[in-house]
Amino acid sequence: MPRLFGDSILRATDSDDEPVPGALLTVYEAGTTTEVPTYSDADLSIAQSVPVVASSAGVFPPVYVPPGTYKLGVTTASGAAISGYPVDNVVAGVGITSVISKDFDNRAAAQAATIASDVGAVRLLGYTTAGDGETAQYKRAASSPGHAGSFQDAEDNWWEIANAKVQVEQLGAVADGATNARGALQSALSFRSEVGLTGSYAISGAVDVSAAGYFRRIIGQGQTFIQMLDAAATFAFGETAAAYGCEIGHVRIEGNDVALVPLRMAEISFSHHVLVHDTMIRGYVDFGIKVEGNNDGSRFERVIIENAPSSHSGSAAFRHLEVGPISGINCTFANCNGWSYWGDYQANWTDCRFTFGVQGLIKFTPTKPTRVLSIRGPYIENVGFRSGAGVPTGSPIGILADGGDIYPNGGIVIDSPQKFYAGWASDLIVARDGAWIHYITGSVPIDGNTVPFTPASPPDPQSGRQLQLFSVLGIDSGSFLRIEGPLKTNFYHVTDNPDGSYADFIGRFQPQSQGYPLRVGGNGHKRVWAGDMTTTTGWTSSNLSSFTSVSGRLRAVCDGTGCNVFQTAAISKADSECLVGKIIVLQMTATPKGAGPFNLNCGLQGAGLSKMTTASSWTEEAGSGSRTYHSFVAYVESDEDIRVNLRPNDSGSEASTSEVDIHEAEIWVLDA
């Protein structure tokens, strides 16, 4: 076991360098008042009395402790304090030969001093002047340590900072929120794994957190503020070297509407397992946090990114460009003129809040089927505006999965939102051009827009936006929306809603060949009607040259325009009464055949139905000969007859002679 003071004699002296007879020494755990037992032998078998008593010459007997870092408390024999005590962060066995007997007001004073050879440690009470920042403990060094945390005294002896955690003030930073502290912070990171921040600092340019190695930590305390001074100001991970295990936490970063990206994980090198926690970022221009490069396992905990009045339509509070997966918990992405969150790669977010995005809240643009954005227990609210900034024009989207015409592709899983409120949206959930969305409903209903849409000339956002809850766009793109669990809504009549929650349309679903654009049928859903395809009995047709049932499917041969097959759905009384105030979906599969034009779709009709859009059609441009899948949704206002329309050619102007096989037609209620 190391001797606490190495092989040298430890003596206690006062401020005049006179010995302190009978001085008392107590050893504590570093940074605490917890006493540590000491021993008089290297085997740690003979315990010493506490405190250890010095001789009449102020010399302490040998003191042995386990390896570690300690705090030394020294008083007079009567227990009176002696200037310069206690000494913290003393490393056992470093060769300290005397307790600090004289403090230096600042670094310059220590550099100018002739320090006795039997002194093994000194303390600087400030960097420029005493009290201008954190005190710093220094120990002797055999040669130049080669970093900013060292100095030479008047006798050319080298001294090196002994603190395990360096405060930037110990290297000259001024905590006034105006003086650039980047140099001191970068210097501290070059030789210590942990750097402390306790006040308000200014940063100009980039702080390369991982430049000197892995596991670098920047940790604030209480109200630690970072004021960004220019566009380039940022905390960069992986800028010039891999950032394995680096960390930043307990800081508030003010971009001051000039910093483009206050915190980024650069694309130049790896940033695996970076941790950002207990951090607030405000006032950025492009992105609050930007993640590029290879960032497997990086994590964000209790991070708030908000209030960016100078952001633009292409900005985002959090931008995840590449690569993942990353994860986060209890974060807030808010108040941006662009998107609250915009990602390209796989990520997992739990109990996070997405709110106040002018363009939208969540945008996911994957390029491979393995890229999935998982959002569990989110708070989703306030689409289309920033808090306190009014409502601008535009067509904002709550949640968007955009596949960029790539199929197959990835998508978004939204699992059990804790809040789901549109606010001022044009669309709430959109999957398009190859991407998909899987919505696990949970128990929270969807709330619509705050203000009902009223036509205005010119359009006035304050009159509300027309809200469509769901959209699947891109004919035959492979996109779909899967709803799992009962779908509850908190809106009723558009013109008379005491809850202030309005929606104009349930959804528009463009047909696909890979499966239904709206996929239902699980827990909480119920099929209330299924068309009999084995017979034409009960069906009425119009503008068909032939209408038969062949091998369990209806076959319709078009003869002109407005070709239709329809019937009133025979829904049981018990089921029909339970449909009021709920969303229903008509699902149809059909195969168009032959050359020539056609306009294939399906729809519902009835006095008790509302919030319906025009049906989307599969046309000859999309191709014939393949099975197509169609979904049409409606809101049930009252218990009235529901007519099912299966339209081989819905065109009112272009005649068709195509043959269409209709395989299936069903009505499902989504909150059984």
C-alpha cells in the first residue's frame, strides 16, 4: 500500500513557514468530510489514532492509506484553523513533502516565486487575481507536463495541477458570459477527462470535445450557462477524433439566434455512446442538435431544445442525419420554425415531447427498410406554430414518414401517446412514397385543431386550417398506415364542439398493390359487414355490359362512364347503434384487367356519414393485371343506412370497357 506522502517527511508549517508543534492531521475521502482510517505500516495492520499528531517540530509520522485520492485537514494542537487548509484531491504516494504552508494569489505570483525544495504542493487562489475563480491544487512534476495545467516557478521547477476535475476558471476562463472561454475549455479537455463549469461562459468557435481522447466529460452545476457568440460556436463530438463515451450535462446553451448548430456529432469520425443529459439548448438557427457520422449507442436524457425564433423552414430542433441507432428519454423538442424532430436513421425515443413546430413535429425520411423510428409514450401537440409567435400560413404536418419513392423502406412506430393534439395542423399523420407508419393507439384519444376551419378570402390562418387526420400518399408506392388498438377521437360535430377540437376529414388513402393502405383488424377493431362475392344477389350495378360472380369474386365489365356496383350494407342493429361517434373503414380488393382506361375506387355514402374525402383511384397508368387494395374512411354522425360503392370506373368523362374482378369488400369499426 502507498505511503500517503511518498518517501518524504511531511511537516506542518504556518503562513510564516514556521513549524506547528503538535499539529493535528485528519485524512478524508476526497471532496467530503468522511474520515479515512490511516495506518503506520505498509501492510495496513497497525491503525493510527485519529487525528495523527505531529512532533514538536511539526513533523508527522509515516502515514499509510489504500491507493486513492484524499483530502487532508490540518489544524493546530488546539484545533484552530490554519490558513490554506484543507487540501483536497491529494493522491496517495505522489511525494508531497509538506502541507501547503503558503497560498499564492494567482498563477503569476507562483511563477515568480522561489518555492522551497521540501514543499511538494501549492494552491493558487485565483488565475489572474485571488478569488477570480476556482482555487487550484498543484503538485511537483519531474519534467514539463506539456499542457496548460502546468507552470514553472522562478527556479524552473515544473508544477502540475493535481485536481482530478478541472474547472475552466483554473485555466483562465472568465465566467462573465461575455469573454470567450473556448481556449480554456479546449485546454482543459486536452489533459483531463472531466471539466467542470459553474457559472456563465461565452464560446466563440468550436469546442472539439473529443480532440484529446475518449470519455471526456463536461459537467455543469446549477445554473451553468453557455453563451454562443457566433455562427460557428458549437460543442463538437467526433470533429477530429472518435468521441467514444464522451458526455455533456447540466448546462444551458444559448445560441443567441446566431449559432447555427450549438451541439453536433460530426460526420468526420465516430461518436459512439456519447451521452447528452440535463441540457437545454435555445436560440439556434439551423439545428439545436445535429447528429452525423457513426453514432451507435449515443443517448439523450432530459434534453430540452426550444425557442428558436431565428430558425427557418428547413431547420429542426433535433436533426438525425446518420447513422444510428440513437436513443433518448424525457426530452422536449419545441418552438422551431421548421420541424421539432427530423431523422433519417433508426432511433428510439421514450416519453418525449414534440411540440410547436411550424412545418411539423416529426419528420422521418428513411432510405432503407431497416431504418425505423420508434417513439414510445410521446406527447404530440401544437402543430403549425411557435408558442407566442402567432400562426403563419402553410400546410403543416404532425407526423410525416416520407420514403422518397424508395420501396421497400422504413417507417415510424408511434406507441401509446400520452397526448395527441393537432393544434393548427393541415394533416396529422402522413405516410408517403414508400414509407409507413404503425400507430399503436393506447388509451388517449386524438384531439383535432383548436379552431374550426372557416373559409376566408384571402386565407387567414386565424380562421383555422382544414384538418385531415390520416393520409397515405403515393399510388402503388408501398406506403401504409397500420392502426393497432381502438382508435378514439375527441371531436364531434365540426360546427358545435364544446371541447374545442375540430377535424374536417378523417383521411385519404391512395391505393396500393402491396396491401391495404390502411391496415386494421386487430384488437379494438371489429368487422361489422362483409360483402358476399359468391353471388350478384343483393348487389345493384350501373353502366356495366356484364356483371357475374366467378369463383368467389364479382366480375364487372365496364360499359362507358360512371360504372358502379353497390348495395346498402346489412349491418346489425346492435352494431349500427354502436357506430355513432366512431370511425369506420371500407376495405376493397380488386384486379383490373385488359387494356384501356379505368378509374377504380370504392366509397361509402349515407346521410349519417361525414368527414369524407374524394376516393383515390387506381388508373391504367398504375397498371392492370395486379390485385389492388383500397381503403375509404368515414365518421359516423348518426345511425343511418350506409351504402357501399365499388366503382370499376368512377370517371364521369372517360368511358371504359375494362374488366374488373372484385375479391373482397368489408366494413370495419376502429373502436369496437
